[in-house]
Amino acid sequence: MTPAPDSYRGLTQAVSGHIASLRISTPEVMKAFNDLGRAATANGALDQKTKELIALALSVAARCDPCIGFHTQTLVRLGTTRQEVDEALGVATYMGGGPSLMYAASAVASFDEFASAARR
């Protein structure tokens, strides 16, 4: 396991910069990916917040720090409570064991970082 980043805000900003480069070099691929994301997270039988909680749990399972950052940032924007995040992370930990618990702890740090910044 790699250590959690010092700042999820900094991590997501850095990754976004690199993704911007890909938007220039592979615009069709990036448009298709963005369209897929919009379609997958649109309100339907499940609302967007529920889908983002699932995405966060999968980010923990996949051990993807940038994914954790992006999904916790969105969850804060959607008005998700810390309790909702904690319960989703509980399921991720149940399904993924110890390694998922370590990344769940990182997800809590990321959510708290973005929630703190949103209150300012």
C-alpha cells in the first residue's frame, strides 16, 4: 500500500492537469469517458449520491487514491454526510478486508479534507 497523499485536493488538482493533457492528445477517448461517467452517475433508479457512494467503495477496493479524491469531492458537493460515507466504507471494508480498511481510512481523510474546505 502506498501512503495516502498529504493533500487530496493537491492530488486531484495534479491528476486533473495530467488529464487535461490527455484531453488534447486523445479528445475522442476522453469525451467518451466523460460521457460514460455522466450516464453512469445520472439519477435513475439510484440517485447520484448513492452511485457516488458505490464509486467511493470501488475506489477503496481498487486502491485508487486519485479516485478516492475525486469521489469524496463530489460526495461533499452532493451534501453527503460523514455517516453515509462511513457506512459505505464499512461495506467496502467488509468485502475487501484489511487492505480495504487501510484505504477506507484514506477515504475518510479525503472526505474530511474536502468537507473542511467546503465550509470555508
